[in-house]
Amino acid sequence: MTDETFRLEAYNSNIESGRVKWASPSNIALIKYWGKREQQIPENPSISFTLSECKTITEVSFSKKEGNNFSFDVIFEGVKNEAFKPKIQTFFERIEPYMPFLRDYHFTIETSNTFPHSSGIASSASGMSALALCLMEIAKDLGIVEQDFNQKASFLARLGSGSACRSVEGPLVVWGENDTVSNSSNLFGVKYEAEVHSNFKNYRDTILLVDKGEKQVSSTVGHKLMFGHPFAQERFQQAHKNLADLDKVLQSGDLSEFNKIVESEALTLHAMMMTSMPYFILMKPNTLEIINKIWQFREETGSKVCFTLDAGANVHVLYPDAEADKVLDFIKTQLVAYCQNGHYICDTVGFGAEKL
Ligand code: DP6
């Protein structure tokens, strides 16, 4: 399969206007995507849990227009927003070969998140996948998409933000070609189809908001720093090996092994940042305090709780549904003190985007 597969045919529709609406969740990577080539092609495979509560809801109204430019407005949480426009302009430019109607309509993009904007939670995965799904829905209304809707939506979402291609479906999505998952692709995310052990059913993710500020280094810049990084090739190989190991663990239900792989991935991601040139640190002192508390709690109680990190200071606390009461109590009594204003978000693994 190549990019050409995703080129939609010229359309012939006299639809003047319409409205579509989708909700798309965020996702949390277990094996991390860090490093990419041109056209958002990942340097290594990744796999993520799709979340259910943290999501973006996007409604796109479209109406026929004259002229040959891209024309759109963005309304974020009820207020006209100029700041998001350049990212969407770039997205439109990238996806134009696949969406032949983009210059023929004016789009009003109304979007909001279920999580607070300034929470340090990346909204690019949920935001870009929600927008990609709305554009796919319009393509469907115009009569140019008949099959492989999710795959095409994931392909488009990837061109907006790499991790967004893993938000269309759930509960586990793999992106990036690898030998472990036979239908994997660099072009889109695929649902992890193997039978997953019941230990992972309704897996919990409580996101501890350690730092809600703007990150000093964006993911896009961070990915670029993997070019010429002294440990890049070893890291990309390691991701393949970790994915092969995690594949076994997801089927066997071995939570101790799960924790080893997931925590090692999180720390390796941040180790890559610390060993880039220029180097940077996104963890905060409280990130480390929380990690140490989790290790101590596990040691003392035999709990299977673990952590992972995104490209930021917040900590995702992952644990089995069966331990929910115990771990939530631990979070409230021992970890909330390290969160900014005591804020945290309770989420659970989910099943992907929904048409509204
Ligand atoms: C650390 O998908 O945000 O969360 O493709 O430049 O938009 P762009 O980057 P992005 O990178 C996410 C990196 C990560 C790991 C992951 O989600 O796999």
C-alpha cells in the first residue's frame, strides 16, 4: 500500500452545505513514537491504549464558496481562535492530494476538549483525529468514500499529528511497520487484533497534572532532534524488541513484565530528550517524586500499578481495573500532593472515535 491508495477521486456533487460532528479520544503510548521522517513516517513502531474520557469534540460546517484558496474559521470552546489556524492550514496543505474538495468550501471548525486546555495534556492526538474524521465524513457525504473509512481517517490524522492516527480505534492501536503485527503500516494505525488477556480489560489511566504550563520544547522539535542523535538507531531497534515482548505480555497477562516494558519505554523517551543536542528535560521534581512513590507502593503492597510519561511532566498512572479502589486511595492520599492545584483526571481504556 502506498500514499496513492488514499487519493480520493475527483468528486461530482452539488451539495451546497452541510454539518458533521465527531468525538475522538486521546491515547497513551505504551511503546513510544519518537523520531520521524518526511510526511510523518515514524522511525519506529508504537502501540497505545486509546482513552475514553479525554477527548475532543469537533463539529465542521461547510458551505460552497468561490475562489481557489483554503478558507476556514476555528472556534475553540466557543471563542474564535487564531492560534490554531497555522497548524490547520499546514494540515490542509498536506492532505489536499487526498481530499479534492478542500478549496471548494468554507469550513467552520468548532472544537472543544473534555479536559482543561491548560492541563499539559496534548490535544493534538484527539484534535487532529476528530478533524480528520469530520473531513472523512464530508468526503462520504460527497460520495467519494465507500470503504476503509477508519483506515483512511487514520491516514489523514497521521498527517496532522503522528500520534493522532492511533486515536480512531481502540482499545489498543499499533502504528509503524514491524514484524510482530503483520498488518502494521507506517501510513496509518491498525487495531491490535490478538486476544488480549482479561487483566487489561478496562485498564485505568489516572493522569496526574504535575505541570499545566506550556512545554519548553514541542514534540515536533523533539522528534527532529532524533536526527543525528547518537543513540537513535539503538533506540529504534529497542522499540521493535519491546513491541515483540509487549505483544506476548498482552496475551499472557503478565503484569510485572508489562510494567517493566512500559516504564522502561517512558524513561527511555525522556533519556532521548536528555541526550539530544540541544538537550532538554521535561520532567519536573514532582514527576520524580511520584515515580519514586509508585515504586515504593509497589514494593510494599505488591500492587501492579505502574507509570508512563508523555512528552511532558505529567504522570500517567496505569493499573488494572481490579486494583482501582486500592490505587485510587493511594493516589488521593500520597500522590495528589505533587499535582498542580491537586488536579488529576481519571480515565479508562476506550474504544475509539464516535460519530455524533
Ligand atoms: C511522546 O504525535 O505529538 O507522545 O507527529 O509531531 O504531532 P507530531 O508529534 P506527536 O508526538 C507524540 C510523542 C509521544 C509518544 C507517542 O505518543 O507515541
